[in-house]
Amino acid sequence: MFLKTGAGRRGWSLAARLSAWYAASTFLLLAIATGLLAWALMRGFDDGDEQYLQEKVNVLTTLLRDRSKNAGVIEWEVNEESHTRPTARVFSRVIAPEGKVLSESQGMAVELPVGALPPARLDAKGVEVATAGTTYRAVSALLPGGYTVQVAVDLHYEKELLAQYRRQIWLVLGLGLVASVLIGYRIGKSGIRPVTDMAGTMRHIGSSNLGERMESGGLPTELSALAATFNQMLDRLEDAFGRLAQFSSDIAHELRTPVNNLRLDVEVALSKARSPEEYHEVLESLLEEFERLTRLIDSLLFLARSENPQTQIRREELAVERELAAIREFYEAPASEAGVRLELEAAPDLRASLDRTLFQRAVGNLIENSLAHTPDGGVVRMAAERNGGELQISVSDTGEGIPAEHLPNVFNRFHRVDAARSRHAGGLGLGLAIVKSVAALHGGRASVESRAGMGTTVRLAFPA
């Protein structure tokens, strides 16, 4: 099963994406910065020209108000003062109320006739006026006395400077684009190198070397977390492979004994002619081995289904005390034969949502184990109680107990405390493994307490 992580078509590599994003973001920032600088330069020119025009208008306004009879001063301001700006020509014109031109800069009549400028206004602002030769920023101001003052500044120098600046900007942007692509590619390759190394390590790890782990030291935080997660996955895989190998070995070992017994019985029966009674004994022996094989296969199938995440159980509301009483009644006869007393302690109002068949099987397995390891005159006690948010079922006995070194493995498949005696008694070593699986299917857990010679207690905890 494959998880869908993206589109079906093959996309860019991570290094290419990092390079493209770095180059695009760097170029965008560079373009914005240079664009803002160009805009600031143009605004600076416009503001400076506007300020100069307004100052010139103010000077001429003051002269017309205070020295209107002194035409020489006004003429000097219109002509001589206009040459003081070094980078651009300045034209000025003064028009009388009746429309007569009183004074104007030399050459202004040719470059900027009276009609070429905008109409005069009291609050006039500078506007650009284009002529055949160049572009001017001009203002026509209407004075309170009826006079009109026209002032224009040549923008040729500024236009050339801006054009040169734009050419330099395009050069800078081009070089910046190339540099950002190269640097982005270098950064992308360098940044993706740990991922490439991790991929190489992943490719190297297989079923034969699951013990190897990925080094997380020196990796970035995100990749370090990824490496740790991958190592945890390898831990689970190694554990699963180990258990699978052990499980396969145990199955082969368990199947070998009944198969050898079957083969031996058949070979003995075929070695010479025998009486019907002897053939009947052979068939009974074969039937016992077949029953053992059937129980083994059924138990293995149950364990396999219980480990499937899609396995569903059929829950129903159960009266726990009544279910335990039914189980006690079922095992009363074999307990009497073994000389063991069965006891039950449970409140009658205990109820839980459980799968009846699985619950009976788990508790039955515990009782069978207790009966098998409890001597004559012993006691097997079932108890049920509610502890916090859990229903706890315990089966305890006064039997021989379990040595401490075996306690961590009692829920493992095919584990036997006394392998020879258990196999001789017909035990498969799967009873407690099934109990643990039943508890896990219900979202619960199983635990065991025991001391050699002091008896054993197994507890099942189910969510209430």
C-alpha cells in the first residue's frame, strides 16, 4: 500500500526547489529595493524642482509688490538670476495685468511661448510641459495685483540622469539574478546534502542489517527528528523481524513433534500386519496428534487475526459476575478431578462492554493454566472489581508459581516455564499469549505476579 504524497507526475528535486525559491526571493527583494531607490530619486527631483519653482515665484512676487517701479531689478532677477542653476536652464516671465510681457528670460519666447504654458492660477503647481527639444517643469502663478509669473526649469539633465540610473538598475538586476541563481543552487545543494546522506543510509539498510542506525548528531533540528523517527521505526522492524524469526522457529519446532509422532505411528503400523485392535490404538494415537495440531493451528490463526489492525470485535453489555459464574461452572468438573477448589468473588452489579467469546476464552485459558500448575488441595480464585476507570479481572492460584527469570516472557508465544512437562501435558505455550491479545483487542492490558512456590496471579484490565 502506497501513501499518496503528491501529484502523479515527477516534480522538481528539493535542491532545485530551494534554489528557485532562494533565487526568486533574492531577486524580488533586489528589484523592490532598486525600484524604491529609483522612485525616491524621481520624487527627490520632483520635490526639488517644485520647491525651486515656488521660491522663484515668491521672489518675483515680492519684487513686484515692493519694487514694481524698479524695472531693472525685476529684469535682473528674470535674466541674470536664471543662470545661477548649474545643471539646468531656468526661464522666467512676468506678464502685466493687461497681458503685456514686462520681462522674460532670453530665448524663452522661442522655447516656451506664452500659450505653451498652462493657464495661470493662484495656487498653481508645477506641471511637465514637453516641447520639440526637451521637457520642462513649469508653473503659471496668478498674483493678487493681476500680474502673471511663469517659471520653467529644464528637465533634460534629470531625464538623462534617470535614464542612466535605469540602465544601471537593469545591469544590477541582471547580475543579481545570475548571482542569486548560483548562490541559491549552492545553498540548495549544501542544504540538501544531509537528506542525500540520509537517503544513502536508508538504501543501505535491509533485512540483513536492521541493527544499523542513522547518525543524528550534527543534523539540523528537523532532520535530527526525522533520523530519530527512522531509528525508532528500525527498532520496531528489528523487533518485529526478530519475533517473526523466533515465531517461525517455534512453529517449526512445535510442528515437528506431532508430525514425527504421526509418521512414527504410521511407520510402526505399516511395518507388519497387525490386529484390528492394534490398528485401532494407532488411529487413536493419530487422532490425539491431529487434535493437538488443530488446537495449535486454531491458536496461531487467532493470534494472527488479533494482530491485524483491522480486526473488529463484537462488544456487548455483559454482567461480569454472571459470566464468571458460568465459566466457573464449566470448569468445576475438571477442578474436582484435580482436587482443586474454584472460588469466585465479584459484585453482582459489575457490567462492561466486552466480546463474550473472547472474554470467556481469556479467563478460561487462565483457569486451565492454574489447574495445570496447582497441586491437589489447592485453590483457584477468580475475582472482579472496578478500579478507577477500569474493570480488573484476576485469576490467582496457590500453585507452584513462576520463577522470577521467566516472568518477563510468560506472555510470549511458545514460552513454557517447564517445557518438557508442559509439552507432555499437551500444553501449546500459547495460552497466555492469547490472553494478552484478548486484552489488547479490548484496549486493555495483562499483567502477572508470581513467586516460586507461592502461587501466581494474572490480572486483566479492561476499560470500563
